[in-house]
Amino acid sequence: MAARHFLTLNDMNTTELESLVDHATRLRNEWRQGKVRDSLKNRVLAMIFEKSSTRTRVSFEAGMAQLGGSALFLSPRDTQLGRGEPIEDSAIVISSMVDAVMIRTFAHDTVERFAAASRVPVINALTDDFHPCQLLADMQTYREHRGSIRGATVAWIGDGNNMCHSYVNAASQFNFHLNVACPEGYEPDAALLEAHGDRVTVFRDPAEAARNANLLVTDVWASMGQEEEQKIRERAFRNYQINPDLMKVADKDALFMHCLPAHRGEEISVDMMEHPGSVVWEEAENRLHAQKALLEFLILNRLD
Ligand code: CP
Ligand code: NVA
């Protein structure tokens, strides 16, 4: 049987995604009670990082250890990936020795090529185009605080980037409406918007997008690989900040999320992380639980 991959949220159906999020909460509760779980005993995850990471690396590595397995950190600098070995050759070799592979790259195409040549499940741990693992944690966090997100309104304020693209996919999969507020020229991918047109509305004015929203989300103005555009982007996005005033136009019980790392004073005000609606720290912790659920689903093919 061909390996099951997780390159975007569309690699699962709604039932699977909802079961996975529920299982993540179960794993979190068990873990907080100190229960030992060794479902991935002797299993190995290879982790390939072309870009920096704190949350993704720690959550995958700690998650494997907590389930009885182990993880290998592989950077292109220290492997033959950085010296031009073809991605397909690397995929054949690495996947012949481990049980799953997690990969963070610039081009999304790199993850797709790796997965096409891999005999074991491949997980997208962020590309320039998508960040599906973060959405598992975000959906888990929303559900834990507010119940089902079905029918809710989510406001994305800022860049139409990889995180925004995964929110577009999530809107269809988890059945909510997404309002995107972004400056001209920074919209999400046109083909993706076209495919999810009934679920997404693009605004210029952040207040219009945030009106009555149940969840406000943002991300950095310049993503990894766009460092040279920082100054241009600071100008383009200066009116696109989540702050307590913007929270006031949202629903009174609205939550605030950010995948982190955050830039206080840019996409969020300096006081936003401490706002009563902010769930950013739980959102970050849930990366651990959501990905443990994902690893069990992909490696063991079950969620119990
Ligand atoms: N949110 C997120 O993916 O964080 P890292 O870049 O630290 O992994
Ligand atoms: N959009 C950000 C997300 C970081 C987790 C980036 O790609 O750098």
C-alpha cells in the first residue's frame, strides 16, 4: 500500500481531520495526567529543516520521544542534501531507514517530490506555500475553547502567505468562513481563492474583515526567505495590525491566535499576547499534541 502523506490539509477528509483534532485533545489530557504512552516504540522520524524552527522542531522531537520513539534532526548543511544530492535519491534512501519523514522547505515542490519518492509517510512542516501542521493545532485550540468552528467567521489580518493559504484550505475542510484583510498585491494565491471562493472573502479594511469574527489570526509581515523585503513590507502592512481596538469590533468572545514567532509592534500591538482573548501559548503547546495524533495516524493508521 502506498504511504499516506500530509502535504496539505486536503490530504485528509473532514471526518479524519475532526477525529485527529479530538484525538489530539485526548493525548493532551493523558499527557497532563502523566500517563505513559509508547504507541511509537522503536519508530524513527527523520526531520529535514531547510529553514529555522523552534516550535516545529521541539514538538516533533519531543512528541516522538514521549510516544517511545526517536527523531533525527537533519539539516541540508550537514547532509548531502546541501551538496546537491537529488531530492528523489535522498527520499529513497532516508525512507528506507525510518518510519516517517517531516520536512520544512522553501519550495513546496521539494516536499511533493520527496513524498513521491518516499516509501513512508511525509509530513509538510512548512513550505513557502502551506503550513498544515499549524492548522491542526489552531483547530484543536479553537475547539477546546469554543467548541466546533463550523459556521464561525475567522478573520485573517495581514499577508496572504503560507499560513493564510492553510487557513483557506481549513475554511473548506472545517466549514467556516474566512475573511482575509490584506493590502493590494499581498492576496492569497489566486487559484486557491478561486477553488474556495464560496468560503473566502477578501477585504482591504481590517475592521471590515474583523467585524463580528469569532477568531482573529495573523502572522509576520515578512516570512522566512523574505528578509530583504522587510522594509517594503513594513510600509505595505502598517495598517494591518491586530490590537485591542480591532478585537473590539469582533465578537465579544473572539479568540486571538498567531503561529509565532511574533513581532510585537508590527503585526500585533505590544500588549496583544496578554489580551484576554489571546490563546497563543496553548496554540503553541498544541503543536505537540496535534502532531503526536498526526504521527499515530500516519504511522499506525489509527486514532485511538
Ligand atoms: N509556528 C511555527 O511553525 O514555529 P517555528 O518556526 O518555530 O517552528
Ligand atoms: N509565515 C511564516 C510562518 C512561520 C512559522 C514563515 O513562513 O516564516
